[in-house]
Amino acid sequence: MRKRILIPLLLLVSGGGVYIAKVSWYDRYVERPAPAHMLDLPPVDRSRWPAQPLAWREETQCVEVATPEGNVLKEIHYHVNSLNMDFVHVPAGSFRPIQQFRGNPPMSPYRRAAHVRNIPPAPLITLSHDYYLGAFEVTNAQFELFDPGHRGRRVEYQRGERYDNHPVDGVTWQEAQQFARWLSEREGRLYRLPTAAEWERAAAAGTETRLYWGEAHWDRSKANLGGLRSNRESYRLDGFKETSPVGFFPANPWGLYDMIGNAYEWVQDWWHGGPSGDVTDPVGPAEGRIRMDKGGSWTTRYYMIYTGESDGDDPGDLPDARGFRLLVEIE
């Protein structure tokens, strides 16, 4: 008799939980209009820009980069702006986004290779323009030149001077855009967030493997991942419980750091699942409810990461480890 009562009761409770979760998701992300701090800013006003863009400094550095063949030393040419922010030139070209990884954590490289062979090829994305992309995520110290008050609003795990060179964490999508506008006005160059496509091309850096260093998602010497409380022991393998200083881990083959892990990075796009066919210069939907961010963060489980990893969230959810890096248009 007890089993006859208990089983229907458990089904009722579990069904109610699923319903509540679904309603909560739709209420939060689908039914509600996008919050103000997620909306586009007014068009760029260039009236207060310098007559000529501020000159950049050029530097060539020999850096350690992670590739599918292993770590190597490579000369990378950087363009350095007035805030000593390094940028890498990304040429126009075409690429296929890295497919979403699906499978249990123990899946071997052989099993995954067989699994990937059964996935249809990703659409071909073509970018018709060159651009510069920040070699590092924007740091707390850099962001606070624009917004000194942020120092008092830092997330709890980034309090104090020792975290000045960590990625600015817990900023809204619109705050990231406002920083870009401020820097554009200072230098006379058009800074903005990259689109998802611009970000993905630069992150993969010409590689076609799951990660820009290959298939070894378990290699904890390449990125800051896996610091969730539910996965609390794993952070000890990369040495950081939360964020790490920018540039601590090896760069990708094009000299860009922390394209995987550390802080999720806002991009321009409203959330979308990617193009359904070959496309040139995609910018995502014209409107939406939540903005997209890329690359995973210190909270991401290492066995779920891949170069094209995306998330989307209300940027009011500041504890969700959202930072950004900037793109500079070549005009």
C-alpha cells in the first residue's frame, strides 16, 4: 500500500519540480523583455574623437603558445595602445566553428573521434574584414581607469591590489560597451565587443581540434577551469580557485591569452545557436532576450569545454563570471 502511494507522490513532486523550473526559465529568459543594461547603446558619436588616432606602439615578443602539437615558442607581433593593452592582427578568412562536444567525461579520444565523424560539418563562416583583437581580457586595473568606483564593487574573490591584473569580472554587457566607447573617444579608434564569429575565429586560431591545444581537455596546464564548488577539488590542478592573472597560461597559436577559461567574455550578439548555413560576416539576431558570452570561465567543468563554447545570461547576474576583451576595427 505504501509503495502505491509513494510512487505516484514522487512522480507528482518530480513533475512539479520540472514544471516550476521550466516556468522559471521562460519567465526569466524568454517571456520577459531584455533588461535595459542589455540593450544596444546609441550610435557612436565621433564628434569628440581626436582628429587623428593616437599612435600605437609595435612590439614583437617571443611567447609560449599552446598548439595541438604541443607548447612551442613563437614570435608574435603585438600592437600596443595608450593603456598598454596588446592587440593581435586577425586577417580576413573563413573557418568552420568547433562543434559542441557531447559525451560523458570518460570518453576516450578514439571514441570522440568516432563520435565527431557522425556530426554533419559545421557551416562555413567567412569574415571579409581584418581586425585587431585584444591579446588579454580587460583587467580590473584597466577598467577602473574608466570607472574608479568599480574597485569598491569588485566581486568578493577579487578584492585588493593583488587582483588588479585579473580579468574584470562581474560587469554587465552594457558596461563593457561603455568602456569601449570611452576608449574610442580617448584614442580616435573604434573599439567594440567582437561578434561571436569574430571571437570564434580568433580563439581557434586556425586549429580544427576540440581546443586550440588539441583534444586533451584534461590538461590543466593550459587554462583556468573547474573551480565550481560542486567540483571543488579540480581547481587545485590548475592552481586557482577563482580567476587567475591574465596571461598566466600559454597563449593560443595566434598569441591570444585566456581564450579558454578564466572569465566568460561578452560578445556583441544576442543569444543564438549559430548559423544554419554558410554565411559571411554574421552578426546574430537583430533582437533577443539575453546576450551571448564565449570561452568558458574558472567555473566551467574542464570536461565540458571546447573552443566554441557559448553561454547566454542576463548580465545582471554579476556573480556569473562575465568579463570581456575588445576588438578594434580597421577602417
